[in-house]
Amino acid sequence: MYQTAFLDLPPLMSAAGRVRLPGSKSISNRVLLLAALSAGCTTLHEVLESDDTQVMLAALRALGCRIDATGAQTLQVHGLGGQLVQRQAQLFLGNAGTAMRPLTAALALLAATQGAQFELAGVARMHERPIGDLLDALRQLGCPVQCLGQEGYPPLRVGDGAQHALRLDEAIRVRGDVSSQFLTALLLALPLVSAQQAIAIEVQGELISKPYIDITLAMLARFGVQVQREGWERFVIPAGSQYRSPGALHVEADASSASYFVALGAIAPPSPGSAGLRIEGVGLDSIQGDIRFVDAVRAMGAEVEGQPNALLVRRARWPLRAIDLDCNHIPDAAMTLAVLALYADGPSVLRNIASWRVKETDRLAAMACELRKLGAQVEEGSDYLRIEPLPADGSGWRSASIHTYDDHRVAMCFALAAFNPARIKVRIEDPKCVAKTFPDFFETLFAVCQTDAAHIPVLCIDGPTASGKGTLATELAQRWATTGSTPACCTGCWAWRPSAPASTPARRPCSSRAAPPRWASWRASCRCASRASKCGWETRR
């Protein structure tokens, strides 16, 4: 992951190869909570390692849940069986809505029935994201809930240390037109108190982001709770529901993260001799709603072939076909469509995306602002964007420094602008914000993209053995805050350049000395101008 202040993406020319996606954030945080609430031990494989899952793990451990890392992306969760170990805790949940909302509901019910008190807080942006509709539902149940700042927003205090009888006889009403996470939170929490009677939830207003509720219902079923659904208006947790560990569970790769590489395959010419871009870890049969992003990209003219647990994407129609699409079913992936619209043959309209305004940032305003920086004409409505494409001959494109608003999806989708026909660089500010869901996003992108060597600057630092070349190269990288520059080791010289896509195949190293282990995962290159026989470019992972 790049820790620098910004990352300059060179003009990218083509793409090919394989992409292995990280685990789904939506599934990872759901199953972590469910495993902690269940009795017994659950082994979770392919769990996403990111900021959002880290705050969930830290919170569960603070609540007394034992969680052991037993391998790469593998965790063993020793469930609490719905019984509190800690009666008081202060939990920091960053900007993770998938942690804040479900934990608020689960802890409010446990605190009320077992006598406890918990405080939940996050970063400044989390304290601007509404949670009032969920709190209203919890208060209907009789849970003591208090906002510690502005009413209807975190930080929160749930429980008051005393036990309270819950009101479960009447259906619990919750709004569905602001965020589907409020309904998800109730669905995940209410099985904890359904031993004696069925509990009904009634959704008020049009439920948005329905595919995310499908994920919730599927995960509940894996842990032994079969929710009865009557359309999208009423959900019933049967009496006697109890969480049971499935023993082991594999987390599907993230379909939202797949959208960036599906889009990449749609706009990038394939490298010579390649069949396109293969995306591994998720297929067309995914339980995640964002897999329907594939339908939108196909409508724009790309070829997408479904394979077992994988997708193969090729650029076909060019320029892409403009679309007018209701994006309520793919709210996260729809951001990627906004950048793809720059490569279309006419204006595109993305509709029914009002939920963007209560995400990690006001995404409607953010996307409109940053698209305009690139030269696009954008109309921003209360719940839609209308985007005029930029000329295919490169005229009208402007080099831009993209402000990312501490929003991982803004950073990732605007990386696609590096394929602009004007062959101008795109600067991504604060690239480390991708740690929220995809810490290695840029490294993964660079591994499958190509550009001309002329676009990759090189600085050579020469000197005798043990003269401090490596130390100097590292210091220069830190001082200049350039784009993730990394040193590579060669006999007699150090060469240092921004980590960027390889423009030629890897060549035989110019030295028998291997790079130190701590560089094993870096992309490195060298050009030994001081040697009689030039080794050219070398890339090493």
C-alpha cells in the first residue's frame, strides 16, 4: 500500500493478466459478527484484511471474543453464544458503516437484556453519517440509546447498566429509503432475543440497495436463522431462532472491488497475445448485488464471459455506448460507471443514487467535482448524475489532481482515468485511503497494466559498496513524497523509480545478489547505466 501524499499514475496503454480479488467487505464484517454471536468455534477463510474489518475485529476482541489468526486471511472465532463477557467498553469503529450499524443494534439488545453499557464512536465523517432511523427502531424495542453529540448521529451510548424488558409483541418499524444497513443491523441483532416469540420488522418507504439485504439473509441462513420475507416490506425472525456456527465458511471475493477491473477490461486494449483480463474470486453466480455491474458494462459494449469463480473481460465496442441506468441495485459499483462514462459515445445518466450522499463522503458532490477537473461537463441532481463524455481524440482532457475525500472508492474508480487518450498523467491524492477495502489496489492495478518506459522516470544513485546508496534512495523517496518509489538492488548501483506498470518483460537480473527479503513484495526496477553491458529494465515482485 502506498503511504505517500499522492500517487501520479502515468498514461496507461493496455492491460492483461490475472487479478485475484480480496474478500468481500460486506460479507467479512457480517460473518465476523455472526461468528462472535454464535456458540462454538467458526473458522473463516479469505477474510478481507482492511481498515473496516480491523475495526470490527478490534471491537469484538474488546468485547471479550477470542479471535485467532491461523493463516493468511484465515481466522478462528470463538463465539460468545450471545452472552456478554464485558459489561462496559468504548469502541472505536473508524468510518465503517458495516461495523457501526450492526454493532449498535446487537449491543443495544444485549445491554438491555443483560445489563451493560457501551459507547461507540468513529472518525469525524462517521459522526456525520445518519443513524437516527436505526435508533428509533431500537427505542421502539425499549433499548436505552443516547446520542452523545448531535441527535441521530454517532457517537452513541447504548444501555445504561440495568436490565430492561423488551417490547417484542408489535412489529418494529424502520425506514428503508436512507440506508439498507439499518435493516441489516436489525436482522443481525434480533435473533439474539427471539427465543420465546417471533419478531417482525416492517420497512417504511421504498427499500434501497436490496441486494445487500440478500447478502444479509444468506449469511443468516448459514448461521442457522431462516428469516421469512414478505416482499421487501416485512421480515419475520421465527421464534426459537438461535445462531449456530457453520464450522467453517469461505468469504467470497469482493464484487464491488471487481468492478474496477471489469471496467479496466472494458476500456483497456488487451496486451499483444493476451485474451483479455481474467478476474478471479467471483463469478456471475455471486450472491453479491454488485455483480450486476457486469450487466451495465455489457450494455456499454464490453465482452464479459462468466467462468467458474472468475470473469474474463475484453474490450469490444469502442467508444463505449452511453447508458441511462437506475443504479439503486449497485450503489457502490455505480461510481465506476461515472468514470466509464467519460469514454462513451454520448451523455450517460446514473439515476436513483441519493444514498451516495450518506456514504464515506457526499459521493454525488465528490464525483461531480472530480469529473469536472478532468474536463467533463457534469450535471449533479439530488439523486442523479448526467455526464458528458470527453473527446476520443484526447482534446478536452485535462491533467488533474483527484481529491479522494478519504473515500476508497473515489481513489479506485478515478484510477481508470489514466487510460485517457490524451496520454496525460492523473494524480491520486492520499492513495492510502484504499486501505478501507482493498489495501493492495494500486499494486494489483500496476501488475496487469502496461505503459511506455518513457513515462517512468528513473533516478540512479551510484557509489562503492556500503557507501549508503540504499539509505539515500529511501530518504529521497520520503523527502520527495513521490509516487511509491522503491529501490532495487544491483551490483555497484542503486536505481530508484516510482512503482509503475512494467513496459517490457522481466529480464535476467544484472546481479547475482538477491534483493533483501523486506523488498520481496515490492515492484522494483533497475537500469545500470554504469555497467558496460546494460541490463535494461528489470521488474521483480
